[in-house]
Amino acid sequence: MRTISRTLVLAITVGTAASSLPQTAQKAAFEVASIKPHLPSDPRPTAIITHGDRVIARGYTLRGLVLLAYSPGKEKMLDQFLAGGPGWTAIDRFDIEAKASEDLITLEQLHLMLQTLLAERFQLSLHRELREMPVYDLIVTKPGKMKLSEDQSLPVPPPVTADFRWSALSATHQRGTSGMVFNAEGTSLQGTAISSSAIATLLQTVVDRPVLDKTGLTGLFDMQVLILTREDVRPVSRAAVTAAPGLPPIASEPRPNPTFESLQEEMGLRLQPSKRDVSVLVIDSVSRPSEN
């Protein structure tokens, strides 16, 4: 794993479900694609890699592929926004190697091709519906605590052709990036030049329900919120800490998550429990993949 200034930085791309399903008439598709069962003995992490016209997806479950294919832009749709499907869709893992007719330029191209692949090779059928579920509303409690980024121009995303790696490590000091940072103090959520909506989606990774941006804030912000001290342990972080050498030792017993308190003290924001209708993607039918 990559270290940056003695700090391990884990990039997180998260988001809510896309507003609508793409039109099937677009029919973007790979020229050829190979799908094989993922070997349990393969030590490499789950990842998707693109280079030119080539795409490799390694160690993905069907649910993971759907979340990837229907993610809005660079943000990754969370599992809470996907419902239905038999049990194997969250257990069986697959390796995919595919080739497009030309170099991939945008994430939208990649997503559309993956959608076609899932429909043709997994016989995937799905629809979108509104479901009421518990959420957190992200609201402002102390105006003025948020730190505006010095540069308010929109960050320019890197092209997908630049060896795009969905699970890659990247530095959160780069404009438009956010992520989870592990260091001697504990674990923090950090971001540079990100919107309040991006802050909300980042918070979804460390709480138990979707987070909706109800701040009404505009502009780009820099953030740093401590979510896990050296003595605190949460199940979501235990695997990451165990797998990464040189990180603070794991406490023997889990402690309360300090995210809520830190968020209010450091940024003047609060996660307020609520119930709302949320757009959810529902799997109607799916089959194990056809042979190559």
C-alpha cells in the first residue's frame, strides 16, 4: 500500500444512486469480454483498471459490479441504494477482462459498457423506485465554522484513460478529492475543495444509514474530521487497520464512534436522524454469467 508523508491515505468515492437509468438505445458495449470465477487464492485486492481500450475488473461480486456500473460519475453508489437479488450476487466473485473498440475517454462510457455487459452476460434486469428508509440529514448548527477552500474554481477530474483505478490510493490534498486518512492520532475524514454534497456522501461511509445534504451551503470546502481515535474501534475500520502495517494498534473493545461530536465541534455540522423517500435500484432478475 502507498504511504504519503508517513500517513496512509485511502481514497473513497461514494454517492447516492443515479437519478435515472440510462437509455438502453445507447447500447455502448465492449467488443469482447471474458468472465471467469475469481480464485480465492488470489491475494490481490478488488479493483477495476482501465488502460486505453482495455478494462480489467478483478474480484468483483455481481452487486459490486452493479454498484460500479450505475454509479453517478466518479462517485460510487453505496450498497444501501441497491436492493433485491439472490444471495450469490453478494458472495460469488468474478474477474472480467474486456476490450472496447476504442480508447475509453470518460467514466460514462465505462459505466454504459458495464451496464450492457451485465444485461447480456448476467441477464440482469432492474428498475428504480422510491423507498422510505432511515437517513441522516446533514444540517448546519454553527454557521461560519466551515472552511472555504482558497481556490473556488471547479476541480478538473483526471481522464479515465490515465490508468484509472477505482480502488487506487490517492492524496486527499489534491483538489476535488476526499478520503479516509490513518495516522498516529487516529482516523480522519479529509477533503480539499469539495462540496457539501460530497461531504455528505463521504460521511455515509462511517455511519449506519444514507446521509442527505440539507445544509443549503454553496461553494467548495476543505475539511478534516476525526472519526476514530487510537483507542476507538469500529467494525468498518478494523479490517483496514489490521491489513495495513504501521497503523495504531486495535483496541480490545469497540468504543462509541466520535464522528457526531467531532463533526459539530470542528465543522459546525450535525447528522440529524430522519426518514425520507430515497431512490433505490432494485434487481428484478439475474443469472450467473454465460460462458465465455
